[in-house]
Amino acid sequence: MSKKKKTFDAVKMMREIRYKISSETVNMTFDELKKYIETRLKQSGLKPIGQ
């Protein structure tokens, strides 16, 4: 049985996104982090869970 070549690697993408977010938020206070998340949610157009 041959292995199918991946066209999309979800684990790699998630690690890249996590690294980018971590590098952007590494020295933020809790309040700065909350503001960062609120801003990113507004830019994405997504609603927070439960709203």
C-alpha cells in the first residue's frame, strides 16, 4: 500500500499560526492581550463563541 502525498498539512499550518501569534503577543500584559484578541476578532468578522 502506498502513502498518499498530502496537499495540505493542517498540523504545519497550526504550528505556523501559533508561532506567529506567540511572537506578536510574547511581552503583552493581560489587558494588551485582551485588546489584541478583540482587534483580531473584529478584523476577521467572526463572532466570539456564545454570541
